[in-house]
Amino acid sequence: MIKSTVITFLICLATFSVGCSHKENNSLEEALSLAGENRTELEKVLNHYAADPADSLKYRAACFLIENLPGHFSYKDTSFINAYHNAIDSVADLYYRKAEHDSIFETTAEKYSKTLDFVEDIHILAGDYLIMNIDSAFSAWQNGSWAKHVDFDEFCEYILPYKIEEKQTLDNWREYFSESYVNKALQVLQYNDMHKNLAYRACQEIIHSIQDSIKVVINYNQDILPIRKMSTLTRIPSGPCDDYSVLVTAILRAKGLPVAIDYTPQWPFRNMGHSWNVLLINYGKNVMFNGIDPFIHNYLRDDHPMAKVFRRTYKANEELVELLHTEKNVPEAFKNPFIRDVSTEYLKTVDVEIPVKEKKHKYVYLAVFDNVNWFPIYWAKVEKGKAVFRNMGRNITYLPVAYGESGIIPVGNPINLNPRGEIRYLNPDFTACDTLTLRRKYLLFGAMYSFMDNILDLKVQASNSSSFRNAKVLYTTKDYLRSAGEIHFEDQPAYRYWRFYKSTPNGGNFNIAEIMFFEPDSIRPTYGKIIGTEGSYYNREKEGKEAAFDHDALTFFDAPWQKENWVGMDFGKPIPIEKIIYYPRSDGNFIELGDEYELVYWHGDGWQSLGKQTANDISLKFANCPSNALFLLHDRTKGKEERIFTYDGD
């Protein structure tokens, strides 16, 4: 059904143009002809507004909606989807009674299949529904206070569309939201001459009101049928960021605020992508915001680079129309032609030109790595043996690929686009080999630093007294860790009791994930009786002192909040310790003792192995590795997170 939808839509848009009279407007006439038996419903809309010269602008809006109607689709079996939403509504009130809700919600959702047929809206859209939508949108635009700066073209993009996303239930969502989420501060705006017409101020207050009503729970459960009824989404505040972006767009457009959804389909440094909202403010600029954040601000972080940013649109992208018309196989990200590139609104970009030797490829793509596979992020037409990718994000590694029936086909070496926009081709060079020292297999994100700060100023103490009377301080942690910590001792006396100790005069705590004590010349840690502070910060048994010795870097001792905390070992008798290895609370991506790792590099059309080794230290060393290469380190024992990297020294 989706394939036929795309083909139909391509036929309609082959001669796309803008006009008013459908007798003179080829694209409008073609859309009407594609409607088949539903043509009378669409002509009903045109005739309704053509009858009164005062409705000439509404007639143009109707033309815009109908011309661009092909390619938009809904669920075919409306009775089934309505029953699904009603069933979800029936358990919505249990949402915050988690134990009951989880089982009932999942059981309810499992009754409904994800495999449903679609139908093009052009074949089912009722004339009265479209008229109602146009009238409501115009009322919000022209009679409201917050879209007086919006011209007609902006209105068509940011307010007018009768749906926010494909498969959305075709109900009167505008009326449902028009009077909702109104707080006192929003009502007071009308008395402030400086603020009463500011879209930014109104949006801020509405977002506050939404926050008061919906307690957001981010959830990425992809096993259930997506909820596409706007009123139901307000009652099930759990889903991916995309659900919240859609819901907030519906609420704000219903109130006449010019809002759209922007997204990056794939982060270039981790898995998944992200979506958010964007508001056209009174001074002609777009302000991005997160619908689940109580404040409107540029919340996208400088340490989160993006390769591409797209905006969802109602009107099709003509370049994508041509791509879909030309290519038999197209990456999933570009099967939806209702998007446009807005990367320059967010990023410092550069055009990237690459040679393409294979003459059979009409289009190629630049792909980013999603931790497992290469994800095509943008397209370019091949002309005269080269392809030019416009406005690409910088400081990112890309792989040039074509796309076929079995997926991506590499057509060149990976390229690293540095912060200045300069291209470095990553072509492995075995004439200049390196020895790689590796301490992690994944990026070290900012959240980890708070955990590592928590481990600073720990004292390693040893004593032959169980009360640690006259304990000797052998080491104090001082630096942030980029890997697990390793402490070496030379010619230390033997002690029975060893511990990590922290004193915080005003109260505090610390976390530590794993501690290992090694006797001289031993490659295996020595264990005794676990000793230390009783309890944990949240009184969770699993976060007690035992977690520091459970051979699991993802669990941790979370010390209670008090002036003194400690954890260690009673070895039963004095023993010499030559080395201590310790892991801070983390994401489990440091090199872990006993795990098997494999280092690979990209060459030609895939990954090539440089060997496997089992870790017996907190770092790995791989010899005879090519320079100027793209690497990836696998933990073959456990874990999923891993990241491509280049190596420029220790």
C-alpha cells in the first residue's frame, strides 16, 4: 500500500505548480483526477469558497491542501483503529498506578496488530471535514492574538494542515485543543501591551500549562501500535520524543501558533535520532524548543553534533519526488517526501564533493554510523562522475554509499569532516603502523563526569585494626578518570584490612562500581570478607557495599549521605597488595578484565579484523594497526554500545 501511495503521489506532482482556478491549475486538476470517486468531496470544498469573493484566501488555502494531498495517508480500517484508541483510553486512568497499568496496558495493546493497510487521504477525505479544518485554522490565524506576524505562505506551512503526521485520526483535534491548556498567566497576557501579541510568550505559558497536566515519561516501546489520536496521546504521556513533538504541535496550532517539527534522523555519535518543536516568532526567526521542557530555549547542546536537520512539511520536497521517481530502492529515511532540509538554521555547514567511479549509480548518499550500521543521512545526484552533498554538518565521519535491494553499497572510503569543514579521507596505511592503547569502547558523555567527580578525594587506607586505628593512607584519588583506575604499590607492608574511605564534614556520599585487590605477581584479584558502611543512599539493597565486589561494572555501591563512608575487604590475615583496580560508577564501557575484545578497521566495503584479545588490565594494546584508518572496538563478551574512532596517539 505504501509503495502504491508513493507512485500515485509522484504522478500527481510531476507537473507541480501553484494556482487558484482548478480549470487552469494543472497540479490541482491532476490531484482531483486522482481522487476518483472522492473528487466530488474535494470539489465541494473548492465550490464552497469560490462562491464568495470574500473567501478568496480560503480558496487559495483549499487549493494548497488539495494540490498537496496525494501521498498523505491514513489507516484504512477506521473501525479497528478507533477500537484500539478506545481500548487504550479505557486503561489510561491507571497510568500512574504503575503495577496495574503496565500489565493491563500491554495486554490491551497486544490485542491489536501493527500490520495495518493504509489508504490515501485523497480517496477518503470528506469535504465537510476539510472545510471545518480550513475555517478553524483561519479563525485561529486571523482572530487570534499570536499569529499576526504570519503571512499566508507561513500560515500554510505552520498552521493550516489538517493533520500533524501520517496515520493521524481525522477527528476535530483543533476544537478539542482550542480551549484547553489555558492558565491564568496566559489570560493575563492580553492586558500587557508589550506581550499580548508575542507568539513566544503565549507558547511559553501554554507549555507551562501542558507540563501541569501531563507528567512526561520517555518510553521507547516499539512493540505496540503507535497512538495517533491526539486526545488519547494526552492521556498516555509515555512514548518517544516524536510523540511529544506531534502532540505539542497539535495543541499549539489549534491555538493559532505557528509551529512545526524539526528532527535529525540519526545522531552521528550514538544510536537513534531526535525530534523537537520549532516556533516562528514575531521577528521572523525560528526558535527551537522541546515540548516536554517547561521552558522555551535552545536546548540542543553544543556537544551533540548533527549531520542533518529536516523539517516536516505538508508540501512535498521536489528533489525527493525526483529521487523516488528515479530510484527503485531508496533508504527508509527518504521514503517520506514531506520534509525539507533546514540544517543551515542550526549548523555551520559545508558542501561535500566526492568522486563516484561507478557509472550505474544515479544517486549516492552520505551515511553516519549508528553504533551498528551505516545510516544514510542525505542524498545527492551523481553528475559527471561526482556528487555534491549540500550543507553537511561538520566534525563528523561519513561513509559515501549507494543503495540497493540488500541495503547500502560503499562507494568510497570514509571521510572525516573536521570542524573547519576540511575533508580527510580515511584510507588505511599499513606502511606507517601504530600500536593502539585503548581504554574505552564508547564515548565518554557528560553525565559520566558527575559520577567521576563523586569518586574524587577517596583515600585508600590499610590497617591491621578492624577499626582502622592508625590507618595508613596509601593513595588519594585526585583526577577524573578516562578509564578504570589503577593503583600500584611497591614494597608495602602486609595489612589485613583495606578500604576506600571518604570524609565529608558537611555530609556527602560516593559511588564506586568495582574494586579489585591483587597480590604480588597475581593476575587474579584476591577476595576476603566485604566490610564497609551499611545501607545505601536510597536504601536499596542492591546498592549496598556488596555491589563493589560483584564482578559487574554496571552495579555500584551508593553510599548513604553522611560524614564518613567506606568500603573494603577483611582478608582474615595481613597480606601484601601490589595493585588495586577500581571502576567508578559508569556506563559499563571501560575495558573490563576478563572480557574478550576485537579491534576492526574499515577497508574497502567492510570491517576487517586486527585480532582479538582478553583483557587482563584496564587498557588494551593492539600492535601493527594501520594509520589513517577508521576503527571500531567490539566487546565480544557483553554490551551493545560501541563507537567508531580514529587514532591520533595515546
